[in-house]
Amino acid sequence: MKKNKKREFQSSELVKSFARIYGFEHKLIAFEIKDFLEDYLDESLFNEIRSVNIEGKCIIIKIDSPLLKHDFQMRKTFYLKKFQDKFGEDQFNDLRIV
């Protein structure tokens, strides 16, 4: 049975403005990307994702499993397009899988 844990605090305008002031709103977006992947992937596959970060306009996803890493690299444009559709095309221009 899958736990449905959503990060309710992200929708708070206070948290968003605090993040904007102190320069870590990219971390909130990284959490939203990780939530998307949790919903999209099977639980066992999601557990192979070590971290999601954003540096500049590049999303960096660290994956432990070589098979999942290869799958992400093969479908890189698909995932990048999904993230651009959700957060805006000007937000990201690259996706790195490490």
C-alpha cells in the first residue's frame, strides 16, 4: 500500500515568498519534481532515486540503479518536456542523470 505524502507546505504563499527572499525556491521546485516522480514511477523504482537538485537551469537527478539510470537517459527529452510543461519552459533547459 502506497503512502500518500504530499508536501502541503509548498503551496503556502508565505513559504514561497520566504524561499524567494532567501534564494532557495529551486529546492521547492526540486521537491515538486521528486513528488511527480514518486507518483509516476513504481515504488521500487522511485526508491532508486537518491536525490533531485536544480543548478542553474539544469535538473540533476542522482539514481543508484544502472538500469533506471539508462531508462532515464533514453527518455531524457520526455522527462524534460514533462517538467517544462509543469513549471514553465523558461525554467529548465537541460536534464542530467548521474
